[in-house]
Amino acid sequence: MYTTLKDVTLLAQKLNFTVGAFNTHNLEMLPDMLRAAKEVGAPIIIQTSVDTARYIGFKVLVNAVKAIADEEIVDAVLHLDHAKSFDDIKEAIDSGFTSVMFDGSSLPFKENILKTRAVVEYAHARGVSVEGELGTIGGTEEGIHVDPNDRVYTKPKDALAFVQATGIDALAVAIGTNHGQFKSKTEVNIPLLKEIHAMVDIPLVIHGGTGVKEEDYPELINNGIRKFNVGTELLVNWTQVAKDKFADTEVNKSLRHNIIPANQAVKEIVKHKMSLFLNVNSRIN
């Protein structure tokens, strides 16, 4: 079923797991990502940057996710990630995306509130969920760059004020993660997450999930993380497999022989992550 971020994260809160949010960079990845969710038996969030949505086509993405979700009988959300322009957000919503993120994290606190509120008003009137961000996450991804030394961690009291003033459905928190980090692992600030979770009662979101140690997943989930973004790990592995296959193939051989193994690599990562995200050894809230 084609559904919303709010619906899947409310279920995740009830059953104490987190929903995997996976970046697709092309249409080829998409079917196997959704099939992975079906095999695990969990909802999935398919997300794209603004540039990827334009490259594929907003409405093409909507139609593809809807069709495959129906065919595979899996709950799927289509989410626009890190959008900074209201025009881009409006295009996604009007095209049929079920979730959007307004990234006002680089703005002054009050401006972030006011602009996020405007997005919430437009989105909620059309049944679309909204994710906001408070604090800044380091690293580089899809043109977004923040030097790790310039990161600003989310302040718990500000998080409460932000959530109350904006009406967002989910909050991306800055607790030490970095976009694009795949060669090393980060030390997430669990005590800070616990403080934030104690202050706000809406789903919390991890960005830069590739750089998070898997052994930290249970504690993150048990302290309110209900959406967990994974993008770089998929991109790196898809590209590496594709490079290896294309390097050894004849130029007149069908492209599918090179693309299918790359898609399968993505599928295995998605299945592995989603299995961990189910948090099977935890108690139900």
C-alpha cells in the first residue's frame, strides 16, 4: 500500500522498531528495494534528493512506487529528502509524494520554525507528512556539505519548542552522524538522544545512517528513532558492482547482465538493515 511517513512511524512507535529510509538514485534500484521490504515483512521509505527526483521525474517516481508497492503488497512511503525550496516541496506534494522534508537546519531558529510551519500547513492539508530538522549533520551528500567541525547538535529544549511550534510529524536530530560517511564509523551521542526523546513525543530520525555502528541500533531505536536513513552504503555498493561488471562485459551484451547484480547488492543491504531495524529482541511499547 502507498502510505505516509506518519502512518508507518506511528506503527513503529507502537511496536518499537524503526523504519528504513533508503535513497534510490535511479529507477533500476527501486524494484529490488521494495522486494527486500516484502521479504522482511516491514514497511519501507523510499527517498530521493530533489536532484534525483528531477532526473527521474517526480510523477514517474510516484507511479513507479505505487505500482510496485501494490504488486508486491508492501507498505511504501515516497519521501523527498533535504528540500530547502518550497517550490520543490510543492512540486513533490502536487505530484503525489506522501512525505517531504523541509531542511531549515542552516537557518536561524525562528526562521526555521516559520518556514517549516508553512510547509506543514500546505502538506497536512493534502494528507502529506512532514519531517523537519534541528541542528546540523556533518558530511556531504547530494550537494549538502557541513564540515564536521561546524556541526551543531540538537538542543533538547529547542527540540520541544520546535515540535510544538511547527506541528511536524518527525524530527531529524543531530547527535553526531555525518552524511556520506562510509569508510569509518561515528560515535553517536546516545545521552543527548535520550534527553531529546524525553522532551518530545514524535518520531525521531537518524540521518547519515551508513556511518552508524550496527551495535548501536537497539539503543537508538529504544530511544525514539523511528526513521533511519541509509543512502551512501547503497550507492557505493551499487556503483562498485556496476563498475566491476561493466569493466568485463562485451559492449554488445545486454545491460541487464551488469545492472541486475548491482540491484541485487542493494537488495541484500536493504534486507540486512531492515532485519536489524525490526529490533526483534526488544519489548513492545
